[in-house]
Amino acid sequence: MEPVRRKRQHNRFEKYTRSGDLHRGGIPVTSRAMNAPINAPVNVPGASSHAHDVRALARRRWLVALALTVAMVACYFGFIGLVAWRPDLLATPVGDGLTAGIVLGALVIVAAWVLTLVYVRWANRVYDVALETLRAKGHR
Amino acid sequence: MPTRFGEPDAVAIMFFAAFIIITLGITWWAARRTRTTEHFYAAGRSITAGQNGFALAGDYMSAASFLGIAGLVSTSGFDGLIYSTGWLVGWPVVLFLIAEPLRNLGRYTFADVVASRLQPVPVRICAACGTLATIAFYLIAQMVGAGGLIRLLFGIPYEVAVVVVGLAMMAYVLFGGMIATTWVQIVKAVLLLGGAATLALLVLSRFGFNPANLFAAASAQYGAGVLAPGRLVSNPYDAISLGMALMFGTAGLPHILMRFYTVPDASAARRSVFVATGLIGMFYLMTFVLGFGAMVLVGPDAIRAIDAGGNMAAPMLAELLGGRAFLGFIAAVAFATILAVVAGLALSGAAALSHDLWASVVRKGAPRPGEELRVARIATILLAVVAIALGVAFKGQNVAFMVGLAFAIAASANFPALVLSVFWRRTSTIGASASMLTGTVATLLLIALSPAVQVDLLHNTSAWFPLKNPALVTIPLAFAVGILGSILWPNRNEQRAFDALQSQMLLGADSAYADARANAASPAASVSPATRA
């Protein structure tokens, strides 16, 4: 990979920030940056409302992630709980050749798929759209 | 029908050799494209979501799952499903909590993420401890499994087999880096899924393509007990502990987390987990069918006669249904599986040593140009030697159990600190470092005090710690230490940095830009803090 050539004309804040990555308000992830002492975030007009939007979206994402994780944990540990404490329930036959245990185990696998699908659809429809809006505002 | 197990078989060796040639070809192609650390660790970020989905699935579907679960189901019936479900449900957790923030906040390893706003030196050292401990257990399990498998299938002596696997792994990683390991995983995943699917279809064809008929036949022959929970999980707390290790360990496996950096952005990372979850779920449903097929068509006694652990159930079934050719194919695929996984493990161990420890701690984040890559390659050679030594030293150990322990370490040392540093504003350096260190040490200690070591290995009458898998204790402990440490020793700067990083966590650093800058790596550009506005 060729080294990046730095052009002469950059915005005048270049010399104050390591990468000129002003608009994002984030700390660039370079090896040197990772070892630099932490300073206060850069002061940029409009940054505070942008930061507020970012926080709001991060919180929303966290709530969705938490809800789905709890659902998955409940499905799986519900199954494990039955295995641990009520194995007799799982032994009851269901139809010919199947038992409740096999059906529930298969349902846990299906639940994992369904929850995954729910998240991906939410992410595609809601989250990515919100991210694009944020990006557009950030680069204003 | 006389089995060909234990004798070198021409067909198997032919498939074997074909796989080695193909993967060496891939390595040669990859080596020509590997020039920078970005290529070596992250395949130049050129892997697509679909490809990475296969690579992730391939990395995850180790020989332990294919042979081990099929064997477990063939001898114990329903109990194998407990492992199957456990090994799958970790993936949704990765998707919801880990995948996108990880990709956005880090560059090559998960320690990048934890260190993104904390003091790098203590955090990276502790993260490297957890990483290397996980990798050590996982490597031992894979090397021992490889040695035993090759000896059983090809008749080659155990030590020779371990050396061969170690050398091949070294070649893949040393010359091909992440590009080679990724494509080897993809090839292997396709072969493994194809082989398992074919085998499953062959089994079902004997039962009218209805799995219920298969299960009914199993219970007719061996009693209704095979369709219900058996004695594998005797103690309820053991069951929950194992479940916790399997579910949360996936999100802490360093070689899996490293794969998220090979795709261009977080959205691709998310899609690749989606693909991987689908493939892995299908795979575990198939192994369940294969296990019962082996139980009915081959018989648990015959399976246990060949290998007490039951690991040969799937190959024996392949021989029965598809003849010597199919057995050879399955054997080669099983070998390929092990080889690909140890290569991934070695790469992530090399990354921990060179990226986390050398470049960030010793060289304070500014390694000389080309140095990090050289150190990574030296670390690979070292790890190959260590892996061979460990494989020979631990000959005969129970490998599925060791994989469970590797998961326990990953779930305790890596997962809590990762979640806390990504989602909790108040995480401080001391909290995160203490969490990782506690997770590692507590898990290793409780393993040493557990029945597996105390009773089975040291022949004491009882063990200090009653559970076989310590996850039930160590995961909450690591979280508690992380939270307490952050509350008792807070750091306002780091909290403010969390706010600053929120944007990057969602939107991503401009990673191509950041990588280009890092690779330019001019030492003169070390900026002092005063120049930041």
C-alpha cells in the first residue's frame, strides 16, 4: 500500500488534530492514538447536537440488543433448566419417534435463527437509515 | 464388513494430499498478496460478508463439533443436543452485542477495542493473558485431537501426526497470514457442510427422509432413554455452568473475534454473523441426524470399540453408507478442519504477541516500519513449536472437555471486559484490567481445583470445587470485579473519552484512512498532546 500523501490544503484545524477527523468527533484509531493521553473532545460548532443524536441512537441500539439477548438467554436457559430439573418432562413422547426434548431443542435452534433475523431486519430498516442520517449531518 | 481404520488407505491419503495441495496453493497465492500488517492480520479488509460467514462457520465447526457431537449423540442420544444448542446460541449474542462495535472500535484484535479509550499498557497485557490462556487450551485440544484422529484413520504414529499438523499450520500462517487462513476456512467449510449434508441425506434416505422414523428406530433398538436427557448432565449446576461457558465463550474467542476485522465495515460484519449463524445451525441439526444414524446403523458398541470417546462415529457411518471413497473424503475433511482451526488459533496468538504486546506495549504504539509484521512471523514460529510440544505432552487427554474449558476462559477473561468497555461509560482501566486478570486466573485456579483435575488426574478422593466447568462462578465474578474496580477507581478522562468514542462506535472510524496512515508509519509524526485543540 502506498503511503497516503498529505495535500497542502486542509482545513485550518489540521495542525490541532492528529488526522483532521474533526467532523466525527471521534478519536482516530491508530496505534499512536491508542497510546496518547486522553484529552477533552474537540470543540466543534454543532457537535453537541450531533453528539446528542449519537447518544440517543447508541441507547436505542443498546436496548434492542439487550432485549434480544435476554430473549435468547431465556430460550436457551429455559431449555437447560428443563434438562437439569425436569428431564422427565422432556422425555414425554410427541407423535411417533419424537420427544418433547427433541422438539424443544430444535425450537431453541430455530429461536436463535428467528432472533437473528429480527435483529438483521431492524438493523437494515431502522438502524442503517439512522446511521446514514447521522453521517450526512456529521459531514455537513 | 472389515473396517479400514488404523491402516493407511490409498483413497484417504489421496484426498488428504489433494487437500494439502489445494491449501498450499491458496497459501502461495495469499503470500504474494500479503505485504503489510493489514494483510497479515486482516486480509486487507477485502473479505465480503458472505465469504466471512463461511470463514466464521468454518472456524467454529471444529473437529470437536463434527466428530465429537456426532459421537456423543451416537453413544448417548439426546445429550448431544445440549452441546449442539449451546454451541449455536453463542452466535446471536455475538451478533447483538459484539459484532458491530468490535469492528468499529478496533483494528486487528479485540484488545484494540478494550484499549480504545483506556490506558493501553495494563489493558493489553491483561487482554493478552486471557487471549493466550484461551488459545493454549484450545490448541492443546485440537493438537491432541489431530494426533489421535490421524493415528486412527491413517495409522501414522501420534507424535509424527502432531508434528505434521504443527508444521503445516506454521506454513499457512507464516506465509499466507489471514488471507490464507480465511480462504482455507472457506474451502473447508464448503467441504465439511457438503460432506455432512450428503451423509445426512444418505442416512435419511434409509428412513423415508423423515427424521422421526430415524429416532423411532433408535428408541426401538436402544430404549426410549436415548431420546431424553441422560446421565451426561447429572448435576443441574453443572448443566447451567456448561451452558454459560458455551453461550458467552463464543463472544470471547480471540480467533473468532479477529475475523470481524477482515470485512470492510460493521454492516458487513453483521451480515457475516447472520450467514454464519444460519450455516452453523444447519450443521448442528445435521450432526444430530448423523449421530442417530450412526447409533442405528453402526451401533454404539462398534463405535466405542474403535475409539472409547466415540469420535469415529461419523467416519464409520461414512464408510458404511458411501464406501471407502466417502470415508477417505470425510477423513480428509476432518483433518482439514483441525488444520484450519489451529492455523486460525496460531494467527490470533501471533497477533496477541506482536500487535498487543510488542507493538503497543514494548514499542508504545509506534513500531518501526515492517517490524510488527516480522515480529508476528517470529511469534508464529514460536507458537507452532509450543503447539507441537503441548500436543505431544498432553497425549491422550479428553479433548472435548478441554474445548469446554477454553470456552470457560474466553467467557470469563475476555467477554465481561469487552462488554463493559463497549457499553458502560464508567469502565476504567483498573476495572477492565482487573476483570480480565481475575477471569483468567480464577478460571485456571478453579479448573485446577475441579474434579477433572483433582479426582481424575491427581486421584484425590474429592475436589475442592464441585463443578467441572467453572463458568457459573467465574463469569459473574469477572463482571463484578470489572464493575467494582471501575466504581472504586474511576477515571473522568476515560469516561469523557467514552462519550467521544460513541460516534466512532456507531459510524466507524474511516478505517481505510486510519490504516493508510498507520501503514505510512512515519516516526516523525508522533504528535505531542499539546497540539490537540
